[in-house]
Amino acid sequence: MNDFPKRPIPSDTGAFISLEEMVTLTKNHDEDHVNQKSFGTHVKAMCFGKDKIIELLDQPGATALRIYYGIKVDTDGDGIKEKKMILVAVDEEGNDILPTETTNAGPGGVVSKGAMAKILDSGLPCPEYCSKPGGKG
């Protein structure tokens, strides 16, 4: 159980930042994880398709997305733990919208919302699927 008070989540939550700020933030992250990079396991980002994002946000009551960080434990014997980003829709009260099959509260004391709710995973990892240097400006 978490002791944080519930707060409303406005649909305009978040702020756009400059390219300079993005470069600074991602550079700091990369430098902080230089040890992982040397083993070839450093994941800089995950890319999710527009259709899947819209599908999440089109769920009844959805006003935002929440991104959870996860690690898939080695399942194929190669010794590599796979970094994951899991996206869920969030309602205006800050509750994750999750399938009703969930029997226990998830991270942060989340509450199940509906049988057809969706959880998005399997984004494409960067550096394997990264933007070209400089992006598309």
C-alpha cells in the first residue's frame, strides 16, 4: 500500500522541452549507465507505434499514460536481462486502467478497471531502432 495521496491527473499533464534539454537529459542517462553500455545491454529508449498509443488512450476514462520500468529475467539462457517499458492508460484520478484478471494490486496500489483494458509492451529498443543523428528536424 502506498501512503501518497491520490491526485487528479489532468489530460494535459507533461511539458514539452527543447532539443537542448533532451540532449542534456539523455546524455546524463547514458553517462550514468556507461557500465551497462560496455556490455552491450544499455537501452536508451523504447519506440511504440502511434496506433498502439492511440488504442491505449482511447480506452474509456483514459486521460494519460503511465510508463513503468521493468526487467524481463533471462528466459533463454543467454544471461541477459531485458529492459522493458510498460505503458498503461491512467484515469483522471490517477488510477491505472488494467484488465480485471489482475487479482492483486500492482505498483503503487493500482486498481483494476475493466476486462478489456490493455497493457502495452514490446516496444522497439534503441540503439537497435534509433533515430538517425540529428533526427528529423
